[in-house]
Amino acid sequence: MISIDTVYMQRALELSKKGIGYTNPNPLVGAVIVKEGRIIGEGYHKYLGGPHAEIDAFQNAIEDVSGSTMYVTLEPCSHYGRTPPCAETIVKNKISKVVVATTDPNPLVAGRGIQVLREHGIEVITDILKDEAMKINEIFIKYISTKKPFCIMKTAMTLDGKIATASGQSKWITGEASRTVVHQLRHRVSGIMVGIGTILKDDPSLTTRLDAIEGMDPIRVIVDSKARIPLNAKVLNLKSNAKTIIVTTELADSKKLKALKEKNAKIIITPLKNDRVDLPYLMKQLGEMGMDSILLEGGSELNFSAIESSIVDKVIAFVAPKIVGGKLSKTPVGGLGIEHLSEAYVLDDLKVSIVSEDIMIEGYPRR
């Protein structure tokens, strides 16, 4: 039998998802205030720098909240950041009980919010739907713990593992519903990363296009070790609030870099690693810029380099019920590959979904 705490926490988790795409690099948080078996206030963290979920719930309360129970998906903060500490506000509003899904993953503050509440006589229950709450905030947990972006590698292929025909034709491998899911992913993350090969072949915009909501464009990150990107490439000539970053090396021509800067592109120069961009170094730089997540939509070479260098945290693969064949047809992951099956990169915690006519497989590389 499902407990009443679980029911209200499920509602708080649903509320938290409304903030997807707008709170980065802050977490997704939902809150519900319950009094005498009735929900009298709901809230969620709507945007970066805006009121936290608890505050939003108080502002939306339809009656006096004193003596109520608050359900919140993440431990109330106890420190001054962009907003005042929520734990103190909960105390001031005379909440009698707080039910928390998961503690703050930040090792510097974990448990302190709960401690403040208990010191003021408030009953606190933790770990209600903890796994679900941590899954929703997997991006935030990785970023706050390591200061590096959570990297999602997205691929789309046919049933026989091809990303294009032998002639190079690749639009469209998957159906419209799968492409909508990809744009929802773009809306959720801070940045989208592709290699120069994708730019030269497809000249993509790398923007977010959604019908239901106004999608947030991710920062465009182009891995281009020799700065070969054409100055007329779409990613350099968009009307978008998100910037474009060219990631290159000492192999790039200085005049070309100057021209790219004149196009308002930001330049990141990494050390050479096997004559290519050093991806772990890049992740560190992007994290320091406040980017909490990257959607890797690279070609086969960049995908293998990303997996090989252990920057990939999650894989999402779309499989279309199509067969194209061809010994020269490319696969999602190229590079040198591995020699022995015992060395294969294995995915754990698999989830398989049907997206219209396609199959979506999600998993996490085993460390």
C-alpha cells in the first residue's frame, strides 16, 4: 500500500520537472504544503536566481501554513546564495514537519538544512522516493560534486547499427517523435557538443525547436582541433541568446581565430592529446564556466574519443526499425575501437522505451 508521504512526494517530484531547462546549474526542486489532509500550497524552482520551491509554495499558499507539513524533493538550503536560506523561512512560517526526498549532494552543506530544522523542533523525515529524486537531479548531483558537466551521448541508428547510408545520407534515421525527444534534451542541458565533421557535413543550427514551450537554446560547443569551421557556418550566424564556443588547439591558425572572435565566438584552446582536443581538459573548462551538462551529438570519431576518455555519464540511443546495410556505412561509434570483447564499454541501469516507431535505450557507462 502506498503511504500518504509517497503520494505527496510524487506530486512534489512532478512539480520539480516544470523547471527543466530553466534552472541550470541549480537543481530541479518541487514543494507541497499539506494541512489537515489538504494541499494548501505548491511551488517549484522556476528559473535560476528565482525563488526556491519552498518559497514559491509559501507564496502560493491559500491559507495560514502554521502547523502544516511540507514535502520537498531536495533538502532545504541553509546558506545564503542567490537567495536567502529556505530552512530559516520554514522555521519562521512555523511548519511542524518536513518530509525530504534526498539530502543536498553538495558535501559542503549536506545535512545542514535538516539540522537547522531539527534544532528548532521541526520533525524531519528523509529518503522518501530518494532514488526518483536523485534521478531527476542526476545532472545537478554530478556537477555540484565534481564541478564538471554531466555528459549525455545521444545517438540515432538503424536496426543494423548505421547512422547513414553508404552514400552519406542520414536525414532522417529516426521518426519525428524521437526528434522531439532530442529537442527536449537540448532544452534541458547547458550545452550541445559536436565535432567539426558534423559541421562540415550537415551545417546544423544546433538550436532547440519545440512546439509546446519556448525551448532554451544550449550553448553550442564545436570541437575543431584545427579551426576549420567555415565563417558562414550556421552556428556562427544565428539569432540566438546562446553563444557558440570553438574548441581548438595550437594547430589552429591565429588569423582564423581572430576572425572567429569577430563573429562573437568564444575560443577555448586545449592541450593536444593524440593530435586532438583534450576532452577531459575541456570538461573541466566548461564546468568552470558554469555549464552543468552537455548533450554530445557527435559523429562516430568524437563519440569514440568521448567514451575512451571517460567523459560520458549517460548514453541515450535511438534505434529505428530500418535496415540499410553497406560495409562503408558509418556506425555511431568509430575510432580505433577495441580489440577484445572483454574490453567493451558496458552500460548499466538500462531503461528501454518505445517512442512511436523507434526504440530508445538509456544506460550509464560502467566505471
